[in-house]
Amino acid sequence: MCWQVLGKDLFNTMREKHGLAGFEELIQEKIVPLAGDIGIQNFGLDRSTVDDLCEEIDVIIHGAATTSFYERYDVALASNALGAKYICEFAKKCSNMKLLLHLSTAFVAGTRKGLLLEEALQMGETLRPGYCLDIKAELRLVEKIKTELRVANSGGPDQSLEKTAMKELGLKRACHFGWPNVYTFTKAMGEMLLAQERGDLPLIIMRPAMVTSTFQDPFPGWIEGARTIDALIVAYTEQAFPCFVGDRKNIMDAVPADMVVNATLVAMAVHWNEKGYVIYHVCSALQNPLSGYVLEDACWDYFSKHPRIREDGKPLKNKRPYVFKRFTLFRAYLIMVYKLPLEILHAVSLLFCGLFSQSYNKYNRRYNFLILLVKLYAPYAFFKGCFDDTNITRLLTEVKMDCNGGSIFNFDPRSMDWHSYLLNVHVPAVIKYGRKN
């Protein structure tokens, strides 16, 4: 598993610098991988290993999480919520602990409007007035639903049915309490549990906005899978993006992955061994806003220079998607222009013994893909919040005062030109790496 990670292109620069043998020697010297489960107390490690770790470890960077917007509820709770709780419990056992740093997301704020401060979430807090979140009750609900499914299937769980039920339950519970998806919902739970469990443990929470491909380090344009706005780029690439819902004038708060890493490293250095609790929004909207117009223009310009090729070898015509500002009009358009003709094609295909089934299945998959994108990402298309960056701006100022290392750890969003970055770095990165996912 360790070499599955280290074998990625992300580490090509180090392999080139040290040579393959030197790289492997460096990794063996610096990294000791341990197999464990973040969703279990003490990660499922034996007592002796836990005792040894508690004596040696002085800093923990907790980045383990599932980031899928449509994850199983039981999986997301175990990884994103209980994982944070268990890492905190473990950190408090470490006799020489200087710092626990937790990687969260700025979108624990859900889809709230206005200036969203770098402040802690309170236990039980929800985004719907009059509602209170009981995490233990949510865990019991999951077990109740899974038990009912097992009983309904004569004691033998139907894995496919359980998977679908858990995914739908996660989305339903997230929306019930005011979050748009299970990822941000369970990450918010994780922050609540950390705040409740930490005691006097030094704690930093990094909340990045939408994370995009690397800007500079270790090289421009590395990304792991497709995330948020990347899904729209993939859809644009496949021409499965005839229309969408949103407002091109809206600001999308995005930040390259290496800027998140740099901000994390600087925050660790600044707050080393401080008895405090600090939250940082790693964001760009206030300093260097990215609009929907810029993203669309970058995609248009890229595919004008690098036209996609159809299966018959001919270039695919570059088309701008039509964007609806009202969801009701968008839905009506989809039904009239796509869903009704699809169902007519399906009916005709059945009459002619499946003659058009291949075409129907192809276009129905595209339609369902668009519907899934809308379901998961539309809340961000109309996002009216703005992440406060007071703390991260102060951190940036401190770094710039350090003439020895300030230029190495760049996380200043003002250093970027969004159109140039998207056109020359991010869109090709999504096509190369993101389409695999």
C-alpha cells in the first residue's frame, strides 16, 4: 500500500533528484507504514505498538477521510467523524505531543450566506434553525437500518441493497440538518468531536476551500481524481454537459493543493507547542476571486486549441453549455429536451426487439450523469457564502517577514492568474488524472 502511494507521479521529482535506489533508501529511512483502521479506537493496533507510538510521536497531521459527496453514511461516519474523535483520544495519550493538526474543509459551513468566520463549530450545532444534532443517535440510526436490512433478507445482507441504502441515508440525513452532502456533514461532526475531546491539546484545523491541482510544487498540475469543479470539467470534456444550473457571475472559492500544503506547514511551525485552538480558512475568494466566467472561458480556450476527437476520428465541435439561473426552468428543460425523447426511443426500441437499446443506454447514462452532477454540485453553483481569511492572511504576513523561507512556502492566492492557471495547468491536469476517477 505504501508503494502504491509513493509510485504516483507526485513523487517523480524526488525520484529524479535521488535516483530510484536513493529514493527507496530515503523512504525506508523516513517512513514507517502501519496498517490500521482510522474508524476504530487505537486504529486497531496492538497495545505494545500503541505504547511505543505514544512515547515517540510529537505531532500528528490528520488527513484521513473519505471525500465523496455520495458516500455510504456508515463509512463517512466512521472515517470523518469517529476518525477525528479517535485520533484526538490517541493524541492525548502521547506524552510529548506538541501539536495535532486536522485537515477539514471550509464547506463545513454548508451553504450559509454572508461572511463565514474562522470559528469553531459547537457540539450539536446544525444549519437548520430549531434542529439539534445528536451524533450518537445518528450512529444508532445507521445500525438500526443495517439490522432491518439483514432481517429483511433472512439474516444475509444484500451488499448492493445495503450500499444503496447507506448512500441514500447519508444524503437524506445531511439535507435534514442543512448540509448539502454527506462529506461536509460528517466533516462538521468530526470538528465538533475534536472540540469536545481536545481538553488542552494544541489543535489546528485547516479548512481549505475547493482544492485544485498543484500550482507550483512539486510540479504544476498534479491532482488525485476529480473534485468539485473538476467534475464539471470532465463533463465538459465528454460533452455530457449540454446545460447546467447556476450563475456565471458567482465566485468559486478554490485553492491549489500545494498552497494548502504550504499553509499547513507554516501553521505547524508558527504554532508549535502552543496551548491553543486555531482555525484557518485556506481560500482565495476575498484576495483573488474566481468567477464562473473565467472557468468557462478557460475550458473553451483549451478545447479550442486541443479539440477532442470522436470515435469516428473527427474533431468534436466545441460548445458552450447553456446555464440556467433558475432550477425549475433547468429541470423543465431537461425533461422536455432529453428525458421525453429518451423514453420515446426506449419504447420504440422495445417494439423492435431492442434495436435501439445501445443508443438508448448510451444517452441515458449521459442524462443520469448530468442529473447526478446537479444533485451533488448545484448547491455550490448558487453558493452565496464568503470565507473569512483573517487568520490565514495574518499567517501569510508572518511568513513574508521571514526572508529566509517566505518564498519557499507560497500560499498567497494573489500570486496566481486564474485564467492562465486553468488553461495551462488545471484543465490538462484534470484530463490526465481526473478522468481516471
